[in-house]
Amino acid sequence: MSTSELRPFFEPEGVAIVGAPRNIGFGYGIPPMLKSHGWTERIRLVNPVGGELHGLPVYKSVAEVPDPVDLAVVLVPAAAVPGVLDEIGRRGIGNAVVESAGFAEIGDEGRALQDEGARVARTHGIRVIGPNCVGVVNTANRFSTVEIIEEAFTPGPVSIIAQSGVFGNVMLDMLHEFKLYVAKAVTLGDRMDVNECDILEYLIEDDSTGVVMMYLEGAADGKRLRRVLKRASRVKPVLVLKSGRTGAGKAATASHTGSLSGEDGLYDALFSQTGTMRAATLEDLVEMARVFSTQPAPKGNKLGIVTSSGSLGVMATDTAVSNGLVLPRLSDETMKKVAKEAPTWMNVKNPLDVGPSAQFATALKALLGDPGIDMVLAVTIIPYAVFRELMDMGMKGSAWFGDIAGLKEAAPDKPLAVCAVGHGDFVKHMTEVAGPDVPVYVSPEPTARALAALYRYWTWRNGEAEAGGVSA
Amino acid sequence: MSTSELRPFFEPEGVAIVGAPRNIGFGYGIPPMLKSHGWTERIRLVNPVGGELHGLPVYKSVAEVPDPVDLAVVLVPAAAVPGVLDEIGRRGIGNAVVESAGFAEIGDEGRALQDEGARVARTHGIRVIGPNCVGVVNTANRFSTVEIIEEAFTPGPVSIIAQSGVFGNVMLDMLHEFKLYVAKAVTLGDRMDVNECDILEYLIEDDSTGVVMMYLEGAADGKRLRRVLKRASRVKPVLVLKSGRTGAGKAATASHTGSLSGEDGLYDALFSQTGTMRAATLEDLVEMARVFSTQPAPKGNKLGIVTSSGSLGVMATDTAVSNGLVLPRLSDETMKKVAKEAPTWMNVKNPLDVGPSAQFATALKALLGDPGIDMVLAVTIIPYAVFRELMDMGMKGSAWFGDIAGLKEAAPDKPLAVCAVGHGDFVKHMTEVAGPDVPVYVSPEPTARALAALYRYWTWRNGEAEAGGVSA
């Protein structure tokens, strides 16, 4: 299959919205949203009732839709889907997003209907995303087959593949709150035709995609997934949340997107062999994405930690070391830089606990400049009552913890992640101090886990590159 | 030791603040804070300079401080601490909080100073909290030896024991954001005298304490800790975050609060034998506390899950089952209640995925009323664009997901936890719908983990009760 076959899903010339609802409910808001995004001239509504809707003419059948039209968004009831796909094929439309539910996920009857739809699609050579999904989002041209909030249209390097429509939708609702911005998002649903491998292949070649986040319940084709994941991981990180780990979870996936989630151990092996980063939880997926979408490749696994709290430094150390990082001795030069103005109670070592001294910025800068340190984790913490007093006196977090955004800019090649624990307003303030290129976490363990994942990924990728990328 | 010896730490009749700073910096804000909390008549400032400070007279020595005074808060430099403890003893003050740093945590010299202080304290029979700590908070009488934000003084059932002062302080800064409110908080620092066992014993008998959250780097006395934890866990849950799991982490604790963090496997055994709930991470500690401080004992491990997202239902199921819970078949009556109005695509089973149907409230109520279900986990999720439309039409989350607070009130004996994933405003809204007695998590896995921990704790506690509580 050529990935160009999928282009109309993301960059359609004209879109027929088949079964455009006349009443408020699922799908009603799609035409107004597309209108507000500048798509007025390129959308055609289809509904047998005809007339007008959202200020646009309504065509009574797909056959009547004028050119150009290369994508259909299907919102009709399940039973009508095979017939509608036939009309789409006859009209010469090559791509369809079927959002209707009531297929493989509801059992044998729905599966038969899905098979019938797939047969019709194949006859006409139509590529189909869905059914039981919300389709596609492309932030670059503000095209979307699902109503999502404005914030989700901020373009960024993250692309999403989700089996579940609701899940994909809700990810788009929340990611911007973590400064994660999206290039493309696809929800696959019951996978009548297009599956995660097809989309991954498309995203490999998509320059706007820097990181892929994937939610998978079960692979449509395990062997192909292995090949495609390996090819993808060689050029961009793929982070996967795979559910259905347990028997009960697996049973639940069958009735959700009609997929068999398979043996979990096999997936673990598949992911680790292909450089795919498996997330343990939904939070883990988001936390990894934040470091992968902002930080460069680390040179090695040597982590430097600077902290204003001994306890949280210990927690970060425990997690980092448990996940394959090491905390080397600091270089003499770094030690000298920090010790010069350090109070007597400060131990200049790694993790570097500067406590309530004013040495945080000096220490952070020294770690970022230390050639023996490959990555830096900064734990910024201060009692909020103290912080508020400093703020009242006109100070900023950057006066205490350093101009983190600026320090990062001066050391762009060294991964840096910040952990800010405490009052919500403090965390928010530190997120500003850290700027757009440094992720700020609210707990030490995920900060360390994310950096460790970054190291593991690049170790795999560099290994592949050295092997000439010829291994199967 | 009698726990009554510790009472002046929490309920002093009069407090001498020794070394009250004349300039802005650590400790400067303590007298004004105590004044604003109604302690004006019960605090005495001590500083050799004398004069007046914060509108209060300053006594030149501890000896001059008038009655009543049964607690001293010590803010003098480390080297002066043994001498000050001697003055405190001579003045007949029985309790001291030493906040000064520069003791065991900085190495041999500091340790010698600490030993000297301990010797002086023993001579006079003074009980000492610290050094290198921020002491004590009691929300009931608004007494505190540390400046913390007003929100942290909202009384609640959670008491905190933290080795690290900063850590304890920052916990107080953030817990209220999770609707976790505090009874008492103690930071132990370098443990010259009072250790976690002493405080635990005090909290066992403290009626205002319902749940203990503890951060530990290393046990001061392993054997005693085992006895005290077991005694504590029999009457109230103790949640522990123990750091220093790894070699590097252990090395870091030594220079932080001067403790040896010991072998991690031994701690695992110690905690599981004593019914102590060990948190894996800082987030885990907070997440457990939320369910332990609000939910009753479950009758068993049979979990019912209702969800508006299949994917998140699967994630919750995976985590629940991996952590010892089971998802039983729903009773015929529950199935009937839900199936009556369910659309054809809905599978009435457990986890119960109601999708975008209007059946969430019916399903939640049915699960709460099903005698075969011991605990309920509700995953509320809805695309934010849809939610915002409903809100604009005057609906509330309760119209869609049920009056969760009211349903809980009607079923007070069944643990319930909610997971709301998505846009921050949606999560906030659902937190209100859930009311004060139902915790709302932002991810399915921690929700399931917290309920599983609740089950594990009560299994241990009921087992102890059946055994007559006579086992050592």
C-alpha cells in the first residue's frame, strides 16, 4: 500500500459529510467547526431530507455531491453503512471515515455488518477509517472529523493513534495542559480497513510528526506491526500504551473495539525488540511524551541531580537508578564551582542537595556544563509561605532557581527535566520559568522515569544505526 | 515512655521562641503567624539583643521567660544548641523543637554536636524534636512551629510524619489541593531524641487522626518500629513512603537526614507484616491517602466498574485485577435495571461500558446497590466540546453522570472512587459533583490501585481482629 492513499484523510480537497445530523447530538457540531476553520467551501452536507443546514445546502444523496470531493465522513446508523459505502464508491470518493457505532464491538451481528461493509469498500477500492471512531485531526490545516476544543488545534510535534474514539478525543482535551501539542490524531475504532500499521507508515513519512503516542488494545496484524514499529522507531520515538494486560481486561477489550488483545508477554517482547517505549499507565504515556517531544538525545546514562530538597532528591535517585541511569561523581571543576559559595552544611555531591541555600542556579548551570553529566534533573521545591514572601518582595522563581529556560537555551544538547512539588501556583510559576522547551513534572519519580526512557530509546536507536539498520 | 510527655509539642501552654530572628529569613515569620492564630499571649521571644519584635517583648535569655512555658522552639545556630538546651532544662521546660541545621546530616563533626545536645537533653529529661526540621503543626488549635499557608490549617483526618522538614512543609502546601486535610504534622529531622515510633504511638491515641502518612528514609529502631506499626495499623491505616531503595539513594539519605536507610527488602517485609501500606511513589502516597481518608472498609474484593469509555474501563480493570481485586458477574437484578433502557450496542457486564448513552447514573446506582459488589469505581469521561455544549444548555455533570455525592450518601458503606479524565475544567467540575466524600482521580490506574490498597489493608486488619490481636 502506498501511504499517499491515506493523504485525503488528512488533506482532503473536498469532504462529504454523509448523514449530517439535523438535530443537536453526535456529529451535529462538525460542519460549524469546519466552517469556523476555513473549510466552508470544501464541505458538502448529505442528508436525504435535503434543504439547508448550518447555512450550507444539503444534498439528498452522495451521488449529487459536486466536485471536488475525495473524503466522506459517514455518520449514518450502522445498518445503512454498507449501502452508503457503495454510494461513496460509485461517486468515485476514495476515502471514508465511518464514525457510526454498532459493528464488531457489539458481537456477531455487528461483525457480520462490518464484514459486509469491508467487502463493499474493497470492491470499490475505498480506504476506510473506523467504524466506531471519531476519525482524524490535522492541526496544520485545521481539518478535523470530530468536534474538539480550540486549544487542541495548536500545532506541535506529537501525533496520536488511538483505537478508541473517546480516548483519542479526551487525549486532545488534556494534552495541551501539559504543553503537548499535536500534529495529527487518528482514532481507529473497529478497523474495518485502515489499522495502526497503515497510520504508523504514514506518520513515518510525515515531517510534522516528531513523536507518536499510540493507544492499542490489540494488534490487527502482529507481524506487520513488528516490521512497522521497528522502521518507525529508527526515525522517531513511538510511545505505546497497550491495555488488556489481564484476563479480565482482555475480555473487556473484546466488547469495546472488537479486538483480541493477545498475550501481554508477547507484546512486551515485541515492543522491546522494536525500540517501542511501552507506557505502564496513562500518566506514564503522557509523562514520557513530554520529555520525548522536547529533549534531545542524551550522550549516555550519566544523570546529574540538583535539588532543594534532600528527600525528593533521594526519590529521584532511587527511581533513576532502578531504571538504568547512574549518578556519577561530579567533575572537580563542577565541585569547585559549587563549593566556592556553598554554606558549610552543604555536601557537594550527586545528587546535589543545595537545600535552602542560594546555590541552586549555580549548581544547575554547573551540572549542565559538566561534560561528565549526560542529563540533568532539577528538583525545585520551596515552602510556599517562603515563596510567596519572595514574590511579594518582587522576586521571581528564576531568581531562586535560575533562569531555567535561558540555561536550557545555552545547553540545548543536554536533556533537562524539572520537578516542581508543592502548591499549584508554585508549579504553575515554575512551568513558566522553565519555558516551552523544558518539561515540568509534579513528582520526582515520573521525572526520573521519563529521562530513563529517553536514554533507553536512544540506546536502541543508536544501536540500530550502528548495525546499519539492516537487521530484520 | 508515656505519650503524655509529647503533648506539649502539640498543645503547649506557653512557647519560648529561642533565637527569634530580627531579620527576614528562616523563622522570622513564625511569631506573626502564631499571633494571627490567637497565640499572642502564649508566645515569648528570646534573643540576647532584647528589646521588642513583632510588637512583643524580647527576653534576653531563656531564664527570664515568665510562666507558663512548656515548649521551646530553637532557632539558634547549631553550635549554640547544646548550651541552649541546657538553659531550657534549667528553666524547667520539658519539650524542645530544634529547627537549626548542621548536625548529623553534615557528617562527623555535626554528629558529635548532636550527641552532645542529646546528652544535655537527657540530663534534664527534655524531649526533643529535631534538629534539622520544621517541627510541628496542629490544626485543631492552629499551633505551628513553621510558617505554612492558611489552607493547610483546615482540620482533617490525615496526620503526617516526615523525616524531612522541607518535605513535610511542601506536603502541607499541596495536600489541600487533593481535598486532603490535616490533623497533625511532625517533621523529625535528624532525630536527636523523638523518632517516628514516638510520634506514631502518640497518633494511635490521637482521636483527631484517622490516617497516618509517613515519609521515612530509615528506621531509628527497626524492632520497635515493627511493634508500633502493628499496633497502629490495627486501629488506623498507616501509609508509608520509604525512600533509599537503591544503593545510590541510600548514599544520598546519609547526607540528608543522617540516617542509614537499610536494606529495602527488609522494609518490604516489615511493612507487609504489620499491615502498613507502602507507597511506591510520592504520587502513590497521596493517591492512597485520598481513598483511605474518605472510604469505609470494603466487605471484600469484588469490584464493579462503570465507565463512559471502554478504553479507560479496560485500563482500570487491568490495574484492579493485577492488584488483587476481581470483577464479578453483575447480579441479575443489576443487569435488568441497566438493560431496561440500554441501547442495543451496550454490553451489560462488568466493567460496564455505558459509552455515550444516558445510562451512567442508572448503572452507577445499580452497582452501588448490588450486594455482590463490594466497591465501585466510576470512570467519568466525555469529550470536552460535548460537555461544554451541555453546560451551555444549562446541564450539569450530575445530569449526565448522576448525583455522585448523593448516591454516595445513600450508600455510605460501599467504597466508591471516581476517575475523571480530560480537560482540567471537566475534572474540576466532576470533583464538585463527587462532593467531599468521594475522591476524584485523573487517571484510571491510580484509582484502581487505591481501592486495591484499601482492600489489602482491611484484609490484614480484619485478620488481626479475628486472631484477637494477640499475635506479636
